[in-house]
Amino acid sequence: MLKIPDMVRPAKPEDVPDVINLMRALAEFEDYIDDFRVDEQTLLDRAFGSEAQCRILVAEWAGRIAGYGVVLMIPFTFDLRPTMILKELYIGEAFRGRGLGHALLQRFAIMALESDAGRIKWDVLVGNRYAEAFYQKVGGFPDSKWVPYQMGRQGIEQLAVGVKHPTAALADAHLHADYETPQGDGSCL
């Protein structure tokens, strides 16, 4: 039986106000506070509702919620095993250096094993050397095989209605130059 760290537990609905405060602190740290929209009712619905979309763990110190982690799950990929996505991990500034981040990650690892997950993935904010060092210390490594991409709301709306993005011509030129077959017909796409 795997030992679950004592200071980490699944979040309960009554933890939501404290978790929201920590989420706001993370949003400020990562500079997206102006776009932050999560409120207590939304988090209650999405984490504890009948169709919950995520799981939240909390780390406690001296009876206070000191940190949290949010995990999402992709049910299966190429190996027919789940992939767990560590969407957020944050420890309040006053509680850092006490092993809480490690304890949260350990509990996520236990969750991954219980779910027969093939991997855990997460993103690290560019330039956050402390987070990178922490994750490497516990066995994580940068994924040099994949480059993370994203699309914002405006791009989604443009794509949905068929409007080409302003950089499409440049991307097309690179795509055809890099992927043309020796016959020059682009058939490898």
C-alpha cells in the first residue's frame, strides 16, 4: 500500500473559498489576473458537481489550506492508458519550502497509479527556474519532443468561420518548403 502524505487530501466543497484565493494568487503570479473568471459557484460545479471535470487536492499546514493542485484526465491516448494533466500546482508564499509541493506531487503520482495512467504532464511558466528545478528534483523533465501550442478565443472564432489568420501565408510557405516530397507534390501532408 502506498503511503499518502498526511498534509495532502482531496479538496472538499467547504475548501473552495481558500482554493479560489490561492487560484487568484497564482493568476497574479503568472500575469493573467485580468482574465481570471473562476468564482466559488463555478468551482463547486466543475470540481464537485454531478459531472465533475477536475479533481482538486489541497495541502494543509497548521490547519490552513496552504496549497492546491488541479488535475484533469485524458481517458486514453496511444497506449490506451490515461494521461493525467497537472493543470495547476501552487503553494502560498508563506508556506513554501516545507515539502508541500512535493507532497502534492506524490499524491498525484499515487492517483496516476490508481488510475493506471501512463504519464503525468504539466506546463511550467517560461522563466520560472525555481519551478523547473523543483520538478526536475522530483524526477520530471522538459518534454523536448513536443512544443506546446495554444489558440485564444479570437483565433478559435476565426478558425470556426473559416477566416485565415494573418500569418497563414507565411506558415503555408514554411509548411510546403519543409514537407514537400522529392516529386514536389506535397503528398506527405
